[in-house]
Amino acid sequence: MSSLSEQESQAFAEMYRSIFSQPLPTTPTTGRVHDHARSAGQEVAEHTDAPSGSRPSTDPLGSFFRRAEKRNQLLKDGVLTPSGRVRSRSSMLLDEKVAEVESCKNDWELLQWADGLFATQREMEIAARSEMGSKTGVKRKNSKKGKSKETNVDSDGTQVLATEPQVANGPDPLTRSTHLHVYPYLLSLLMRTFRERYADPFISLSLFHHARRLSVFSYVYGCTTPVYNELLDTLWTCFRDLEGFLKALREMEVNGVEFDGRTRAIVEKITTEGAGGRSWSDWDADELAKLGRMRQMVGLDLVGRRYRGRE
């Protein structure tokens, strides 16, 4: 089985930036992304109901309080629709952005839309940092006597208090929170759309690497379980890359990104498709060790399936 080298992996991050220097291609398509959009909507709904990778609770009282808490949060931050339904701002924003993805006529337009998504992410990050810097500056100013009330300056003369126009003109906290909630689902939708609709797994990988290296904010809020699942699916479905797959699982484990049902389903797919493609006796010891390690990491049985495949 082939494996993506580190040099190839780094090249994906550069692909995203270099692709915009190419002339506008003409690759019209009549395909739609309704299935991808429905999947993204289901994921954001599941994420709202329970943490990723968690199991349903069997405690009815606990479930009652969680539903009550969710309803109160909707009433606080939600929007009342003309039909009388209360919808969360994140679900409404997700529907709006999915419609924009559907309206893209070709892969070039979709790439431009993805570039806009990353630009918005950077804008949200700048606003958040500005607000945090403002709060830090105010605390320092209050703790130091004799300093100017208009600006806050460190001992080396560096201004640490953001100006009021910078904070006032940026996105408000609710807007930032809403964007950060839907950001990973839009990113996973983009990766899946390029892989399945446009048969371009390289762009899917480059989107992941770009989001991971864009900023700490982008990695923490964007590269969550749904996005890593798209990475895993791409690595196996399109490249049969066992080593890259295991590396991604380890990265999830180290960075506290939870495995969920789909993560386990993808590992099971490797087991079944691997057995169907060739006999387990043709797999070398290193490949079998990697598969066993994968199954162990995500909580699947370690031996049973392997020996059944040999029978």
C-alpha cells in the first residue's frame, strides 16, 4: 500500500494558495450537493444534542434537564421564524452557507467560496484577539496608578490596549460564536464535496492542511471530529494510505479530538474492504500491526475480525 510522504503532505498546504494564481477554468457541472448538505445538517444537529463521541444517556432525569437547558439556550440565542419555530442562529447560518455552496457552478467558484470562509475565520480571530487584548489592557490600566486613561503602555513603551474603533467595528461575540460553531461542518462539507462531487481528493487534503496551518484558532475550532473523519475517509478511499491514516488517528488522540461512530465505521471499512481486496495472508506483519493498532485506538475488537477474514 502506498503512503503519502511528508513532502507530499506539505505540498497540499501550498496547493491551496497557488491554485488561485491559475487562469479561470471552465468546468461546469450540473451536480448538486443536497446529500452532503443534509449530512452536514445532521452533524450540526447531533453536535447540538450531545458532545461528539458521547453515548446516549440512560438517565431520564438527566435527559430532561439537558433538553430543558437546550430549550432555554434556544430561547436566549435563537431566532423566532415566521412559522413560530425557534431555531438556533447556528442552524440558520449553516442553511444559508450550504445554499451558497449549492449555488457554486464549478470547482473554481467553490474554491473562491472556500477562500472567503477562511478569510471570515481570520476576521473572527482578529476580533477575538482584539477583544481579549482590550480586556487585558483595561485590567492592567486599573492595576497601575498614574498611567494615562486613554492608552495603556507597558514598560517598554508598547501599547497593549486595543483602540475602541477596532473592537466596536469587529464582529460581536454572538456572531463569532455562531461562526465558530458552523465552521467545522462547512469545512467538512467542502472536503466531501471536492472528493465526491469533483473527484478531487487532493483539494480535500489541501483544505484540511490549510485550515490546520491557518492559525491556532482555525485548528482548534475547525479541525474537529467531522473534519478529521473526512480526512480519514479521503486517505483510505482515495489513497489506501494506511500509514497516513494511522498518523491522523494518533494526531486526533494526542490533540484530544474524540473518535465517534463514523470514525469507527471508517476503520471497519478498512477491515472489510481490505479483506475483500486481497487475502489477509497477503498482508505483511507491518500492515496487520497498523490495522490492529487502529482498531484498538477507536475501541473495536482487536482479533476476531482479523481471523475471520483469513478463514
